[in-house]
Amino acid sequence: MTEKPLGKITAILAEMELEVTYAYDDLVFVQHSAFMVQFTDESAKLKMFINTECEPKVANDVAANMVLAFDEAGFEVTLAGRFFLTPNEDETLNIEFH
């Protein structure tokens, strides 16, 4: 099983004044689900998704800064697209990737 460096990710984001608001399995939700980072089979490679509800200019600027910060810390980040969250009746969330 590949190590998921959640502590390192959280520390990098904290330095950027961004907050991990939820982490589950291989997904890390950042800044109240504005961004989502996904661990891959390789611990130094990450995928990043931007919430479709984020204003594109702001989201792209923050995403670029996140990619740079992760890169400086030894991670390789792939911008993998956008996502949308919808609530389910059982209080869980459905994630749709675009």
C-alpha cells in the first residue's frame, strides 16, 4: 500500500493559508471544497481538481500557486479537471467529475 502523505499536504496548504476541510481515503478537500487533491498510486504524484462553482480566475490563480508549492516540496501535481458536489438524501455527497 502506498503511503498517503496527508500531513505533508496539510502543512504545505497551511503555509499558503489554505485549510484541509475534509480528508477521506485518497481525497483531500481544500478550502471548503473549492479544491480537491487526490492521492495516486505513487506517493509523490497528486491529482488536483477545481470545484465548478469557483470563480475561474481566482480558482486558477490559487491552483497555480498550489501546484508551485507542491512542486517545491517534491510533489508532481496534475491538474485533472473540475468537479461538482451534490448532496444525497442520506447526508453523503455525490462527486461528479467534469
